[in-house]
Amino acid sequence: MALAVSCLAGRRREWGLAMQVELEAASQDGKPLAFALGCLMAALRELPAHAEGRFAIVSHLLALGLIVPAAAHLLASIFADFPLSFFDQVGTGAWLDVTGGYKPLLSDANRSAVPALAALMIVLSVCHLRIAWLILEREWERVAALAALSAATTVTLVIFTTVAFAHAAPALADAAMLGIELTAILGLARWHSRSFVGSAEAFT
């Protein structure tokens, strides 16, 4: 019932209050869960009908459909044959240089850099997860601060992998994904600033 009420926009608050009153009657009949689930389904159907609901749908799609999977991808690569899982998804453990020959990704010279690489990826994945949470909370200033940290970490990751491993393609792919995420977040923040209470000034 709490989820159903939270899904209703301000102009539908009276409907939400009526649902809560009717829940007491349903509880007396021994069917509170079925009634609450029915109210939740009705409230979810109402979401696309008002601006607040559409914003909620888009923000959840961005957070749960893009940012959280990106964080999961980073964490999964750390726990699966790292660092080869990050550098080389096909598992050859080598990259093709300009001469046409294959060079090993790991050597005695760069093996000591693996813990630092893992630390950068963990920081980036935690930032992703925290940003997803703050987007749903509409804490745009804190989102902006973490977005800046994520951007700085990603640039560091690209430079680090280029210098230590001479293979920056995976880090560049992550940088491109972060660019898409930040562009989407900026659009969402501006939408919120124009339509609801809040400000996107931190992103400008």
C-alpha cells in the first residue's frame, strides 16, 4: 500500500488516502494483501498518465536499466579471471600490436599494477551504484559530485591502462559508456528542474 500511494501524483493523493482507509476494511475481511496488490497495480497503470509518473519511469529505467548493469559488469570482471576478464573477453590474454604480432597483456613489468587497476574499477563501480541510488532520490548536487569523481576515475583508468598495459580499448569503452550515462543524467536533471522542484545547475 505504501508503494501504491507513493506512485500516485499530488493530484491523486486523495485517492491514495481513500485506498488506505479501504485497506482497514479489507484487513477486517482477511484480505489485506490482495487488496493492497490490486491498489498497487492500479497505481502503476496510472504512472504514464501524469508527468511525475513518467519521470519516475524514466529515472528508474536509467538507474536500473543502464547504470546498475554497468556497475555489475565492472564488478563481474574483477571476480572472473581478473585482469584478463577486463582486458580480453575472448580469453587469449594478448593483444595485436601494429606489427601484426601478439603481445602478452601481463608481464613481469606490469603485473604489480593489477591491484591498482582493481582498485580503480571498484571505485568506479561503487560510484555507479551510488549515482543510481541518488538519481532515484533526486539528489542532483550529490549526483553531480559523484559524476565528477566517476569521470576523473575513468580518465585515470584510461591513462593507467595505456601506460601500464599498452591496451586501453576496454577502458575507452567504459569511458564511452560513462559519457552516455552522464548525458542521460544531465537530461533527466534538467527535466526535473523544468517540471518539478529542484535544480540542475550543478551539471551546467
